Amino acid sequence: MTRVSVVIPCYRSAQTLPALVGRLLAVLPDVASAFEVVLVVDGSPDDTWEAAQELADRHETVRALLLARNYGQHNALVAGIRCVRYDVVVTMDDDLQHPPEEVPRLLAALRPDLDLVYAVPRSGTHGLLRDLASRSLKIGLSGRFGGENSGDICSFRAFRSFLREALDGVTGPYTQIDIAFSWATTRIGTVRVNMEHRSVGHSNYTVPMLVRHAIGVLVAYSSIPLRLVTYCGLLTGALGTVLLAVFLWSYWCGDTTVKGFTSTATMISLFASAQMVALGVIGEYLGRIHAERMGRPTYIIRERSESHGPGLSMTSDADGGHLSPPGGRHSRTLGPAR
């Protein structure tokens, strides 16, 4: 049996955390020789941190981290993954749509020849429009990944802890751990699992947010937008050349009257809009470079709460924390991770 760390980014999940952790603690002893559950509260405005603290107080295998503000799901995952102790890491959502009872199936799919396994839902769980948008996003981003089923990325995943090294170079506020993992390994698999419908609250991801997320990932990890701008420039340049040839031909044929004002104005507007789009794309890249140069952190851990059992000690993570002595309650404020 392997040793497993479960990392859960938490936001507005005070009502679901007790049930989620309870179900995990019932399942994990059967599939892991040692395990821990790391709850990363991503600056949630409700009572999620209090719920996470209470669970960490009650169970030695539960640890809780509070980020200083809302940094985003992937940034919260980086914070939790950098703190894990064990050989295999499982990440899952906090809304109970990823059933803890499916964790054994996910771990079983992580064969010796694989480094990363994604859980793929057997059917949609968010409604037609949201599922369609989510699926389109995955297909659109699948070119950034290797592997046969690269379009089946999901936040319910299991991977070997050495892949944490892929996150060592992650700096700044823009993070996408799946792309970072794809740079580290191509041994990626999938497994079909049953997903549950959300019973409390509503998803924090909407269709516009998915679109913004897709654009953000493309800009942060790809030069595709710049290439599209180049192709757009070539296309509008070709259209301009054709129009110039038409006008010169008309003049050569003796037609010197001024006509076609509407079409000319339309083409000028088209070229101007293409230029503004190009400037916007370049500005987006420059803005991200500027943000990283300013030293915006990936996350800042404001506080942590955990109980250490006998013989266990907290390992130092990327924020420069120190080793803590084994045993007892530990809660402190930490500095930024760059």
C-alpha cells in the first residue's frame, strides 16, 4: 500500500467540508498505509477557515492552510502540493462532486508506468451549457499536453509526488499546474469515474470565467495568440493589397470617379480593429511580464493549523518556513511564496 496526500482547495465550502473529510477518512485507511488531508482555504469570505481549523483540531491526519487572499484554484493547489509529505498526491474539489469513494479507483489507475492520472466523469455534471463550455476549453487547451487523452484534464487527479519539481519554477500570479505537469511527463492516463451533482451552493466557475481562464492560460503558457495576430496581419495585408490592385485597375481603365466610400470605410475600420486587437494581445503579454517583474507572489500563507502525530514533523515548504517539532498543535503566519 502506498502513502497518499489529498490536497483540496477550499472556497465557500464551510457546509461541505465536514462531510467531505469524513468520507475521505473512511476510505483512505483501506487504500493507503499512511495518509493526510491538506485543506487549502483560498481566502474564502465565509466560515470555511473555521470549519477547516475545526477539522484539523479533531483529526491528526488533517492539515489546514489559510491563504492571505483569494489567489485562484491553481495557486491554492501549488500551496498545498508544496506542503505534502507522501509519495502520491490526489487533488479534488471541495463541493463533493468528486466522490471520495472514487479515490481508490483513481489510485488503482496510477499504474507503475504512469506518473499522472485524471478522473474523467462518465457523464456531464454541470448542465448542458457549462459542460459544453468546459469541454470546449479542454479540447482547446489539449494541444498544450502530451498523451492520448490530453483533452480529458480534470481537477480530480492523482500523481506521483516527484512531479512537485515541475512546480519549482512557478512564480508570479499566473499558474496552471496541468501544463506544468505536461512539461515534466508524458506518462499520463485517465480513468472513468462517477461524479456527483452539487447539492450545496453553486459552482464558482461560470461560462465567462471559463473563457477568461482559457485566454489567461493561452497567454501565460503559449505564443498562439501572437501567432494568430501575425496571421491576422497577413490576412488584412493581403486584403489591402487586393483592394489596392482593384483601385489601380479601375484608374488604369480610366475610371477616376470617387466611389465605393462605404466599402473603403469598412476596410479602414477592419484594419484599425485588427491593429487594436494586436495591441491588446501584446499589451496582455506585457502586463503579465510586468506583474511577474514586480514580484507578485503565487500565494501567501497567512496561517496554518495542524496536529502532528508522534514521529511526524512538518517539512519546510517554498515559503521559507522552518521545521516544527513533532507533536502538538502548530499554528503560525508565514511569508510569501515567490
